[in-house]
Amino acid sequence: MQIALLGDVMLGRLVNDRLKTADPAYPWGDTLPLLRQADITFANLECVLADHGKPARRKVYRFRSDAKNVESLRSAAIHVVSLANNHVLDFGVDALREMLGVLDQHGILRAGAGMDLEAARRPAVRRVGPHAVGFIAFTDNEPVWEATGRDPGIYYVPVEPGDRRVTDLLELVRRTKGRVQLLIVSAHWGGNWGSDVPPEHQSLARALIDAGADVVFGHSAHIFRGVGVYRNRPVVYSAGDFVDDYAVDPNERNDQSFVFLLDTRGSVPSTLRLYPTTITRMQTRFAGPGAQKIAGRMQRLSAQLGTPSSWIEADNVLEIQIGPRITSRA
């Protein structure tokens, strides 16, 4: 089984403008064949897909994409999205409700936000042959958007040891793992910048895996961070930005990311392949001649976590073997 994991996908603002005339597949560039070959493709949807709603007054950056751009997600064969982030309520509850209906209508599974806490916490489950793959999505951003028993919002979990919501998350992971063969936890956590992994992210990632998570897939930071391996399970601490219209920081390089392609043996993670990408004119493409430099940065960051990797020049891919031989300081 192959699962493609993508970081932040922002289809609003200038990307939305481009999609008014461009083909729905435009944002994905030449990565499309790789995305379409995966058994499951997952992304963090960093915007609201809606034609209605009122902009949140206190927000500086508000991201909305026309509802029709669900076809852009479909063009890339994206099967599951995380909505647990700091932009799904940029245009209020009405826009969120509209997006939930649009995704459901087009068969795209979702996790991390909903019309009450139960819905926001509910795992998405997709079957691949005999295997059920589960997705739980949470965020520590925007606490004022926390869903409650009555109120719409996001699945908000502060990354703070001892908080009851962390305890509840770990229990949710245990229960969900009891009914799926492979469990991926999507974590939209932390600030926007800096390549160092916060210690509290490392601690929570280990706790999630101890509770039953097979993959911890982090995002929120605009740049990628290192990959750890704990108990033969991968932890991507930050995937970076995959599609957006953002200004590029020349040092942090928020235009660089990867397609994270996870291979499994049955339902057990075996290999993580990282295909370097760059964003140009609101379109993501494979990095080409610059791929090895991007991969080299990831190699250094992952090595700091004790995770070895190999650059496969013939395929322009960075490969991390996951198994008994590798136990990093994830």
C-alpha cells in the first residue's frame, strides 16, 4: 500500500484567482502522476472551500477558495483532508458548513473540524483492500475556534502535558487503533518558522505512537522539519507548504517541501520516500536540478534526530527505511 502525504494546501487568494481560468489540475504541476498512483492521498487543506460566509474581523490573513475548486482536489486524487487548522473558520460557520457539504458531496473524507466536538474528533476511515486506514486530525492553533458539545469548530488540543484534552486525544487514538489496521495522526501544531523541533512536539509524538498511532504527520510551520522514527513508526514534524501564493523567505525557503510517499508492508510502515518540490507561480513542481540540495537539508535535520536517510539520485528521492534497524530520538 502507498499513501501520499502532503503539507499545507492553500487554494485561496491568488491561487483561487488563477483557478478561475486555469485547469483545476494547475496547482499540482508535474506531481500529479505520483499523487494519482497512491492508494490514498492526504493533505492539510489550509483554506475554506465556500462561496459564502463573512470574513473574520480579527484575522489578518483569511483564505477562501471557490467551492468549485473541490475539483482541484479531485484532480489530484486527494481522498482525505485535515480541516484542523487556523483557516477553516476564516469566513465563519456558514462557510465551514458549506465546505463540509461540498467535500461530502464529492466523496472527499475529512477530519478535524465539524458542527460540534463529536464531529470534529471523528476519525476518517478509508479502506484499501483488506486494510482500514484511519485519520485523526487535531491542532493547537486558534483556541477560540475549539468545537464544543454544541458549537462548531476545530478539534483543538493544546500541546501541553497533563491537559485533559491531550489525555482525551490519546484515548481516541487507542480506541481508533482498535478498529483500523493503520492509523495516521495529523498534527497542525506550533508556529510558522524555525527548523528546530519543539521538545513538546517530540514528547507528544512519542505518546501518540505509544497509544497506537502508526504515523504522526505534522504541519503548520511554513518550512519543513526533520523526520524522526520511534518504535519503527515515522514522525514528520513539519511537512511545510505544498501549494500557496506566499512570499518566499530567502533563508527559510517556504516554497520547498516534499511529496511524502509512505510504503507499507500490509499495514506496517516500511519505507518513507521524500520527493522534493518547489512552488512557482502558485504551482507545485518537482524540484529538478535543485532537488538534491533540498533533500540535503532534510537529511541534516533528520540526522539531528538520529534518523539516517539515503539520496537515490536516479529517482531524485530521499529514502528513509523504517524498521527494527532504525530507532531515532523522535
